[in-house]
Amino acid sequence: MNALRMALLGGLVLACASTASLGQPAKDDPEEPKRLNEAIEKSVSWYDVIPEEGAAPLTPMPVLRWRNVVRGQEGEAMMVVWPHAGRPIAMASIYPWNGKMTHEFDSLSRGSKLTAREKDRVIWTPEEAGVEFKDVPKAPQPAKTAAERLRQMKTIAEGFKATMTGWSADNSDQESLRLLPRPLHRYDFTNVKDRDPKLIDGALFAYVLGTDPEAVLILEAIGTSETSAWQYAFARATSGGLEVKVGDEVVWTAKKHPASRISTLPHFSMQRALEKQPTR
């Protein structure tokens, strides 16, 4: 995550949020975590994500909730994705920070038609693809059945080793990330009418500290029943640096301290005061 991750390292945590919004420390109010969780649930629908001009807003789908108890986190943070035609094209980490609710958006789209709105106001329009797909090195051809493909995807995900290189210039704060054993999200083509004919299957996997997602792997089986291949891409879920290897080869990196307030970039953060939540 972005500001939340740095806050946890510094020990500030979500007590700042409760103090700013409620005027008293969270430890004095046992109901505060519950209120924060309810605020996060409501905030999922604050913004509409639209796959292209003129299309209907997509339905957000929560895929992960986590609480970093070791570092003092109050309440749960949440990750949601927005699927379109069976494929997730955007994700967001949602968490309270310093009296505000943060939505940290990332495009997972292969294109650049994505838009997010708050009512009639456009807040996010990435001008480039969110992720870059590559063929998975030395991967088998996608299996014929969904169950077999899921086993393949888990094995492929285990082959990537992800590291948080942190925020320090010398990487002194780097930490190895752990792969969650289950996918965050498995592609679902049920009742999908405009499915990409070359998209056979797919899933998202998270590499985490504790259960806090820092990097997300997108795996897709692309092709036809006769000729197909596994492709992968990564997306960041932190403002810290990231590095992913297969064996000794670095296959993906993300720089430290990315721009997060430029609405035309694939990575973008939006904040609203907790006490001034927009109505729908």
C-alpha cells in the first residue's frame, strides 16, 4: 500500500485517523475499529469505474481484507477489483489514513480507455495501459480443464520471487514478500456476452507482508484451444520499490515513491475526509 504502509513503519497507524475524525484516541473507544470498517464498506461505491466512454459503471468486487495487528492497525483495509467482460481492469486498496479515506487505484487494463468518476466529475483517466504482459518463461501450454489450469497458475505464481525494496536509496529496508496460497480473484466468464475470444482463463495473486498486499500478479491463458500460452504482468500496491525475479533473473521492477496524484497515470490515489463522505 501507499501512505498506510509508511505509516505502519513509523508507528503512527490508524489512531491518527480516529483522532482526526472523532477527536479521541482509538484505544479509548472500542467501537472505533467497527466504525472504520463500516466507513470502508460504504466507500467502495464512492467512485464509478467505467471501461470506456458511454459504457455503464462496473460493479466493484472485494477480493481481500487485511489487518496488520503486529504494527498496530485499527480496522480492516480492503482491496477491490472491477471486472469487465470477465477480466479485472482496475483495482484499488482502500484504507483510512490521517482522518481521510484513501482509494489507491491501479489500472490492470491492457488498453487506455479506463475512466473513474465521482458522480459527474472525472477523477482518473489513465492515458496508457496499466500493465505490460509477457510470456511466462518455460511455462507449459494451458491445460484443458479449469481445475488443471488453476494448479498450473499456482505453480507459476510460486516461481516468481517478489521483494519489497522499500523506500531507502540503499535498499536497507527491503523485505521478502510472501505469496498468498489462494488467488485474490479467479476470472469468471459466467453470463459474459462480449468476452475476448482469445482469453481462456486468468487469476490474480498477491505477494504480501503479513496479509498486506504489496505486489499483484496477473496471469492469463491466451490463445485458442489448439495454440495457447500463459502470460503474466505485475501491478504495484505500494509506494515502496518492488523487484520480482524468476531464478536469478529480474523480470519486473517498480520504482520507489511513484507519482500518485497525477490523474492520467495508471497509479493514482484519491482521498476524502472521513467526516465529509460523499453521498450517492
